[in-house]
Amino acid sequence: LKGVGRSLSSLNITVIGAGNAGTTVAADLSFKGHKVTLLKSSHSHSNHFNKLCSNGGVVQVEDLDKTYSAKLLKVTTAMEDALTDQTDLIIIFIQTNYHEELIKRIAPYLHNDQVILIEPGYLSTAYFNKYCSQKKLIIAEAESSPIDCRIVGNGKVKVLFKNIRNPIGIYPDSRKDEAMKILDELDYHFTLLDSVVEAALHNPNLIVHTVGAIMSIPRIEYTRGNNYWMYREVFTPSVWNLVERLDDEKMAVLKALRLNPLPYVEACKFRNSKDLSVDAKQVFFQYARNHSPSGPTISNSRYVTEDVPEGLVLLESLGQVLGISTKVCSSLINIASACLQVDFRKEGRTVERLGYENIMKIIEFH
């Protein structure tokens, strides 16, 4: 492993994705003393990225308890500049819809023994098995971003919330100690799960984004998204019943895979609460009241266009392979597809698309 035999206090890190989380985490890690390159991989957030290019890679950060400026080592769109054999860690912070195409693009620039952290993954480890099978990579998948944040102006970000703990799965399992040697240097309080599959299905967006956004469609379209706060408004008792029924299906799939069938609210509590003795449901609604972002402001937000095809379709497909009924999950996919007139299964993340053999390699390792 690169880095063994030297101090790891300053890592060479490339963050892929110049959006909300990518920019904020890049700034946070740079402020902590790491050498951080920010690689823009899409056409979104162009004005923000152009500002970073023009001001020498300086990000203005409004943190929870302070404001500061962080200077990135490099901001670029050139993969050959951002991904070298000196890169210790690559962090992927783009929408999961684009993971497969990104992994195909970066594959030629990856090197043996590099650690790749996917924030979050939805089982994109299978894509690395599919396109990078000849390289000895270490893949870590997170349940969620360690920092909830937003771009509030060109070159400026605001931190809304920081997870207390950040569960991750590592593949292959035999290299988890090597991975943690690198990842612990980020000071994000990572905790190990049994598998990247567990991390994929404990992604909170699979549950809360999909149910919340689909049930928000009338409110968003009536108000045109003005002054709307999904987390505060939509999770009424009846909608919460829907959350729990979808969560039951997720846990049934996890149980069939001999992984931890942790309820959504318990996973939320573990990430977000210092005191693990408190009621998990109360932790969620405290977050909703005090820390959650506003929006979504459009009915076809990424809460639907990302988390339905990449999350719900994945859950449904795994259920089909395992012989587990996912009626609520399938119904939500049908409703979202009908409302937005998009066939979310057509381009969704299925076992077939990920590759059955690629998934089986992962399952065998856990």
C-alpha cells in the first residue's frame, strides 16, 4: 500500500465532483492539511467551478462553528492531472446515475492499491469489478456523505450538519485494515460494516428521499417549490407508515443476504446522534426540524430521478433475484414513473446491469 512507511498525516486526495458535497469535503480536507485536487466531471455548477478556477482554488466555508477559507491544491477537468500514481485516495461525489460512465472513464487512470471512497455508492463496487477487474483496487462505500452542505454562492459553501459516525463497507474484506489506515486520516469517524452491500441498502436516500419526494409532488407543484421543506412537512403519520413498509422490504433483502437488517431510523440515529440511548424516531424528526435542507423545489428533483432508478430499482431487482416481495418498492417506482412520464426501470440499477457475477464476488467476500 502506498503510504506505508511514511506519515499519512498529509494525503494526496482527489475528489471527483464539484457540487455541494464534493466542494465542501474537498475544502474540509484541505483545511485539515491534506493535498486536495478537485476534479469536475460534468457540466453542472459551472459558474461555481469557474470561480474556483479564477481565484486559485480558494473555497469560502461557513462551517457550524466558524468561517474559513481553504485553498485547494488544484481544480481541474483533466483526469490525467487529477488521477496519478501519487494519488492515495479518490473520493467520488457525483450523482449515482453517472457512476457507471464515470468509472469507465477513470479506469485507465487508476493504479493498484489506491483506495476509492464512494459517497454514497448504491453498490457501485460492482461497476469497478466490471470495468477495473485487472487492477487491485480497494473500494469503500459509504451510507451517506459525512457532511450535509450546500453551495450558497460561487466559491462559497455552507455546512448544515455533520454526521457523528460514518458507516462504510470495504471490498475486498481482506484489505479493510489497509483501507482504514488511509480513511482514518480524514477524521470522519468511519465505522466498519460487514459489506458494501450493507452500505448500499442503508443509504438513507433509498427510503427518505423516495417516499418524501414522491409524496411531495402535489405540494411542490402547487407552491412551485416556494418555501417548501420536505423533511418538516411531508412525514405525517400516514406517510411514515409508508416509510416503515418500504423499510421492511429493505430489511428483508438484507436479512436474506445475511447482513444486518437495521431499520432506517436506527441507522439514522447511529450516524447522527451522540447519545445512542435516545429514541431513534425522535432523532430523525429532530434532524428534520433543526438541520434539514429546504426543498426539493421541483417534482423531478434528484430525490426522484436519482434515488428511484438507482435505489428503488436496485432494491426491487435484488428482491426479485432473492425471491422476496417488494410490493411497496415496486409501487413507488410505478407511481414515480407515471407522474414524471419516465420509465425509471429502463435505465435503472438492476442486478443484470451491475452484473450478477460482479455482485456475487462481493457477496462471497463478506
